[in-house]
Amino acid sequence: MVQPTVEEVIDAVKELKVAHPEMGVKKIFTEIKGSHDDWELSEKRVKKIMQDNGLVNAEAAGKQAVEAAAARAAGVKVVQAKKQTSPEPTVPICEVYPNGNFPVGQIMEYNEANGWRADSLEKKELDKVTDEIVAEARHAAEAHREVRQYIQHYIKPGMKMTDICETLEAKTRQLLGGKYMNDGIAFPTGCSLNNVAAHYTPNTGDKTVLQTDDICKIDFGTQVHGRIIDSAFTFTLNKPRYEALMTAVREATETGVREAGIDVRLGDIGAAIQEVMESYELEVDGKTFPVKCVRNLNGHSIDRYRIHAGKSVPIVKGREGTKMEEGEFYAIETFGSTGKGYVHEDMECSHYMKNFDVGHVPLRLPKAKELLKVIDTNFSTLAFCRRYLDRLGCKQYLMGLKNLCDVGLVEPYPPLCDIKGCYTAQYEHTLVLRPTCKEILSRGDDY
């Protein structure tokens, strides 16, 4: 995939406008993607380029004005959309899109076996039934895009990992308006460094700082009414050093996204991912390392308020015959390593999550009962970390937290590490298998 320049997009838009002057943004975006399937391009970017260069359909804008006037005449309150601020986004997403028409993710057609779905009237009607659910996910996805693009410019060498995470989380709360469970945060911000592949976020008092040669996996989630967007990217201040590793993992994730679809076997996706990932190698300080898939980390299905909904998407070849199904949400994520390609639990735990399937468990420890009420009220079955409990004013809760883990009500998720001295990278997207097409909800101009 290549990212087109502004000039290339303008030329493509003008070419379509000459033949079809009535075309609006959505139709133009669809036509451009159809004729330039190697372009990495979002509808949001096309719209911005068209607005900045006076290419927006004036007729469509006039129609919107007429509709707004009619609504006012009927006594319906019309809420004016606000423009997002830049370079730091500060306007809640719901105020930028007050009509609820949030940006659509990247649309990909299914393979030949399911190609008929795009034109099926029955499937189009089913698409309409799921509109509200997908709209919530698009709302969360737009927040994710804005937050991550901001944080990539915010991060500087020597910053404390705590400051990076808390800045990112504060921006998520701001853009989702604090209206949802845990203020729209789906799980703690992962900022795993170097050989640590996943599940590291600093606990209060952690003094770790980002060094120039660190390779950091920024993995965070947004959610609206429990509809989770789980997306991750790899960040480094020394990009040339890790370029091959990052490319390997990014391309492997893109392969997983392309292969995903209704009735596709999960094992087949893993095989395709592994073939791409392990075709790369990384040279660092005169030594060459093959890039390996981290074979005991997987993508996963997602459900409302449930980050891991039961199905795993492997990133290596295997015999997993379970198939993807219509209507399912998935996080397609891949991890590459220059180490053993196998992670183990290590370091101090920071991530926790209430067990989705456990019912009532009698508790004797007062601190455990007290903490469980805090978890139920503020997180439900969303993942949380110790910093979040500190932010809520919880005191001396570690014994109660241990008790909740011991009885199985809460599950701890310690950092996952490959061997010391190696490097790991991660990329991840959330998609939904709509009845008519596959929508990559978290797609942005950055990845």
C-alpha cells in the first residue's frame, strides 16, 4: 500500500468531477479506491483535501442547508457541527459529527466466494439493521485516530512512560466527552518497550523514560457503549534502526486484514501472516536477525464490553479450523520478534480485568468487597490498571486486589516478554464483517 500525495488525490478528484460534477465525497472516495486499490487512503482525508481546495459539491452543501432550514421550521433543534482543532484535537467527536454520521472505515469487498454479498438486497437490509452498532464503533474509531495521530507528535525522547500514557488517556477522555464507562477508555494504554511485547503500562511511581533507541508498542483502546476499537502501532525515535522489523509486522497485519472474511478458517489466516512476517530479517549493529512471529500471541474476536470474545486469530500456521462469521468484530494483530518468538510472563503486573464468565463468588475480605464495587461501577468487564484505581482515590487496595484474583473474579495480565536483548514490534486493526463487505474500522492515514 502507498500513501498518495495531496496533488495525486486532487488530480483524481478533478478527473471524476469533470465527468460527474454532481458527485459527493462518499461516491468520489469509493470511485478513487476502486481505481487505485494500492492507495492507503481514508474518506476523511479525501473530504479534507476536497474542502481545502474548493472541490466539495456545492449542490450537496446547499441540500444540507435546505434540510437544516426545514428542520428548524418544524421546530427541530439543529446542532451545528464544530470543526476539530489542529494540531491538538480538543473538540469531542460527537460535536464534530452531531448527526451521528461518523467517518466510515476502509471498505474491502469479500473474496470471490462471498462477492455476491455486495449486491444482495437481503444483505443490504441486514446492513441497515446493524447500522447503530457499527456507528458506535465508528465513533470510537474516530477518537482512536485523532488520539494516536496527536500522541505520535507529542512523544519526545526522555519522557516518562507514565506521562505519555496519561496524556494519551486524558485525550481519549476529552474526545469521547466522559460519557461512557471508564470515560471511553477500553483498556490501559500499553507502551511495552523492546523485548516486552505486550501488557506493560507503568504503575504509579514507575520512573521509566523513553530512550532514543527504544522500540515501543503503543496499544490502546477506545469504546462507545462497550463497542471496542483495539488498535496498535509501533513507535521509535530511531526509525531507520528498526525499519525492517516494523515493515515486517505492519505487512503481516495487512495480510491478516486482507485474508479475514466470512467463512475463512482462522488457521489459514495464521499461515498467510507467518509467510509474510518471516520473509524479513533485521540488521542491527552488524548482526542479522530473522524476524519471527511471536507464536503464542494472537488476534481475537471482540464483543460488547468484552475485549477477548472467545475466538483467537493465530499468527502462525496451524490446524485451527474455526471459521469467522457474519457480524463478528475482530482485532487482527501481529507481533514480530528478533528473539525466540515466544513470550513469557515477567515484571510487575499492572493490567487486570474482571472475569466475564464468573458469577457470584462470596467474599470475606472487606477490602475485596469494597474494591469489587469500584470495579463494577467504573469498569464492569473492561480491563483496568492500578493507575486507574489510584486516580479514583482507592487506597491500600493491593490485598483486596490479590484476593479478587485468587478467587477468580479478576484476572491479572502481567507483561509478556521475549528474551532480554531482543526487539519486538506490533501492529493491529479492528474490523467488522458486515453482511455486504468488510470494514476496517480503525484504518487511518498513519496505518
